[in-house]
Amino acid sequence: MKNQKFSEYFNSWLYGKDGYYANYKQIGKQGDFYTSVSSSSFFGGSIAKRIVDKINSNELPNNTTILEIGAHHGYLLADIIQFIYTLKPELLSTLTFAIIERFDSLKQKQKEYLQQSFGEAIKLVHYDDISKVKLPHAFLVANEIFDAFPCELVFTKNDQLQLAYVQDHKIDFKKCEDKNIIEHCKKYKITKGEIGIGYKEFANTICTNIKKFEFVTFDYGDNYPRNDFSTRIYAKHEVFPIFEKNLELSSLYANSDITYDVNFKYLEDIFKELNVELVEYKTQMTALVDFGIIELLELLKEKADENTYLRESQKAKLLLEPTGMGDRFKALIIRK
């Protein structure tokens, strides 16, 4: 393996020919990690209620596109569709549902699952890349995509910024010569940690190609730097910090998930610089409550038997727990 920046190594780990995301992987109990989607269908349900409310208030038209970025199996989009049907069934005949997915194997899984779930009741479109999306209006949703963008690793030694390189699965640091990275670290007071790569290009593409939208994205992270390394590897529900002693990256490479905490302040600044109408940063708990998860659970209580309500409400609590997903996951809501 050639000597390369950590961002290149990270990218090939996840997106290379035989990368982790190049082939279908289970999420949840049988996979390497849990997500909000695998925890409760009310995650997607809350987003669906947000969509319906935006349409009811004429902030989005009833023929808009619901676009998921990074849909994996299609579970989140399916939950959104199911709850839209519950709340306002006539919208299924006017809305377009779309997924951005670069891998053909995942596209096929998504098409099969959504076809089995909804048949011809929905219109489904696939895009290979965000650059291919050109729409007058849309509602965009993404769960844990920014922590899958490549990142650089930096740390400061003797007042000098060091940048990570990888050769033969071994990480080494060298003096950073990249002025953009040096300025970024100064601006955000980063002395040690990760710098996400590609955020600006992604945000600019959305704002250029979609005239009017609301974008809701959830991810691990904070709006301040931790000044520590958060990069970690998930394998069969075990977590391995990137610099754990005696960790063999060669055995984990492309066979397990690699991720890091997102700097939400950086993301906020990027979208604000693009002059969008609104940028809101919230905990997942606050966002889902604002979207209407409590009202949905109350509706379930009215319609379902007690056992169903208790089972589903317990699952939904996982999304809201202040010591768990409710606080560790954050939401960014962007409106143009």
C-alpha cells in the first residue's frame, strides 16, 4: 500500500472497490452497529410528520421529492413512507421518493425492499450522485452520512501542526504543509482531532441544484471541537479507537465500519455562508420532539393494543434518552 493521506485511506476503506459500503451490510443486532433507524420506526415516523406538516403549511408543495442520501437497505425511507400513508395517505400519489446511491448492489436491495413494501403505490427514483439531482423543490433527509465523509487526522506537537499519513496500514504523522488545513485548525481552535473533507462541495451542490428545500440530517458529534481523536471502528458491536494499543488495522480494513464525530459548527458555517434561510442545530431528542414524536406515540396509544403501544414506546425511548442517542446524536436542519 502506497503512502497516502489518512483521508484517502479512509475513503478507500469505505468506498473502494472492495470497501465496506461497496457491498450490502446488515445493521442492527446482526451487523456491526445500531442506528436510530434500526432502533425504532418512529425515527422515520417523526421525519414523516415533519414532511406532512411542511406540506400542510404550504412550505413545500404536495408534489415535492422526498430524497434520502445514503439509504442503505431503505428502511428509513420505508418508515417515512409508511407514516406519511398513516397521516395523509393521498400524498403517496403525488410525492416522488428518491435515493442517492452510488453502489449498484445497494440500489438493487433498496428497489427490492421498497417494491415488496409498497408495490406500485409510490414513485421511486435513484440518483448515482448528489450532482445529478436538479429539482425545483425537495425535502432531503440523511442519517449518519457526514461521519462517513473522508477526514484528515491532525495533532499539534511542539506548536507545530502534524498531519496523518498511512502506509501498509500504519499511521504516521508529518508536518502539515497544507495552508487550508492550518487555517481551518486556527479558526476552529483544533489542536487534535479530525477535519471532515468534502463538506463544502456537498453543501454547495445542494444549494446550487435544488431551488427550494429543507434538509434534515442526524449524526454523532458536537458544535465544538473535542481536541481528541474520535475516529473509531465498529466490528460486531465492538468499538475500537483508531489508536488503541496493538490494534491491527489490516484485519479490520474494509471489513468493518470506520467513523468519527462530526464538527457541527463547521457544517453550520458552511451552510450559513451559502446564505440559506435557516440553519438550526439541536440534539436528536429536541429535534424529534419538535417534529412530533410524542403526538405520534399518543396516536399509537389510541389506535393500538396495550402490548403494541408499550413495545413501540420502549423502542422510541431509545431515540430520546439524554444519556444515549437523544443527546449523543445531533440534528442539523437547513432550509432554503
